[in-house]
Amino acid sequence: MSRREITANTISTHWVPITGKAARATPPILSAGSESGLSQAPSRPGLTMTNRSGFTLLELLVVLVVISLATALVAPAFNRGLDNFRGQQHMRELASTLRNLRREAIETGRVVALAADYETD
């Protein structure tokens, strides 16, 4: 039979039991904490792995410091942008008030005055 003649019907799907050394071997388990990337699973129930994955307190503190520094650098820029937005909003309100006063002066034919109070918001 040539390579081209192999079909799904010609491939065997029977399971063969594993015996000997291969049957007693435990498969390796990936571990984030080991240098080789592999560690052995416990052979008896109740035993724990010696290499535990996770973060140390020092690593967590370093991450918190980096996040704090980034926040400290970004917050002032955010506040400046917010103040600028508030200033633009006040300018739009003033322009609207001036347009309304002009319209009123034209409609009534009188001089209209605008008084500004700097002490209040």
C-alpha cells in the first residue's frame, strides 16, 4: 500500500495497555517557580509541592510603588486639564450672557449694563 492509499479505514484505533517503567512514571507538571519549568507531582496524597508559585512581599511592594509614582505624575496633568475645561466653560457662559444682553439692547432700544462680581463663583 503506498502513502497515498492510506485512509481513515486503514489506520488502527486500538488502545494498547502501557506496562513496565512507562506505567509507573509520573508525568511532569509545569511550575512557575522552578528553574527548569518542570517539577514532579507528589507521589502520595496529602503531600504538597515544595515550589509554590506566587509573588513575594517585595515584588508586591515594588509594583505598588510604581503604580503610586505613575498616579502622582498623572494626577496634576489631569487637574490642569480639568481647570482648563472649567475656564472654557466660564468663557462660553460669559459669551452667551453678552449675546443675550446685546439682543435685549437691540429689542428695547436702551443701553444695557453688565456688572461683574468677582467675589462669588
